[in-house]
Amino acid sequence: MNMSKTISKGMVVGFSYHLKNAQGETLDQSDEPLLYLHGWQNIIPGLEKELEGLVNGDSKNVTVPPEEGYGTYNEALIFQVPKTELPAEAELEVGMEFQTDTPEGRMILYLQEVRDADVILNGNHPLAGETLHFDVTIKSIREATDEEKQHGHVHGPGGHHHH
Ligand SMILES: [Zn+2]
């Protein structure tokens, strides 16, 4: 293992993290290293830029404002949709995701509320509007393969397998 590598574009980085919101509540955490390809926007921009230059074993507290995280909260992305417009086979559960194609590209909508005749779908990411506080520890750094760079994501254990 080469300990002198620093995080820069084209490196595959593994990190564990503990994510809290502005109130100090835990939103998510992972002790198993999450792998990503640095420089390809695999992770939110506010976190990616703060990890630049770190070396294996480094820990860092990173605060990410909504604009550099999952976006600001947009009321215009909340839709009331008749159940008859949803796929008939869908078993409706709060939190499930629907995909829809818009002129700006594919959009993911979260089912926020189920009513009698309609549902509320929310196009905001569940963490939209949140200022995020990460405690990050770098667990591994290696050079990405040419194939990984072409695909824009990590291969192998811990990476993406959907092609
Ligand atoms: Zn691939």
C-alpha cells in the first residue's frame, strides 16, 4: 500500500463517514468504506472539493451548505398526482421513488403522502435544504483504471456493478 497518494482527480477513494444535520441529529453513517471516483461528481460537490488533497488515514469535519449538497428546498417540485396516473401495479409506500422524464432530463420523485384519491410526490432530494456536517475518515486511495475513468465510476468490490 502506498501511503503517499493524495486525493486528486482520477483517484478511487474509500472513506467512512458520519453525517449529521444542523441540529446534530445523525442522518446517515457508514463504517464500511464508501468508494467513489474523485473528480467525476460521484459525490456531492461540497464534500468532493473538501476531500481534495487528503491522504490515507486523514480525518476531516466538512460542513456542506445546501447549494453544494442536495440543493435548496423548492416548493415548485411538490406535485399532487391522481392515483390513476401512477403505474397500476405500484404498491404505494411513503418514501418510494418514481422516475419521470422531463425536458431537463430524468427526475426522481419521492412519495411523500398517500391520500384517498391522490398522492403527494416530492422532487426535492430528502436532504434538500439541509446543511450537512460530515465526519469523514479516508480509508483507501488508489489510481482509477482507464475503464473506470471512461465509465465515470468505480468497479470491483464496493463499486457499481450495473452496466
Ligand atoms: Zn462501469
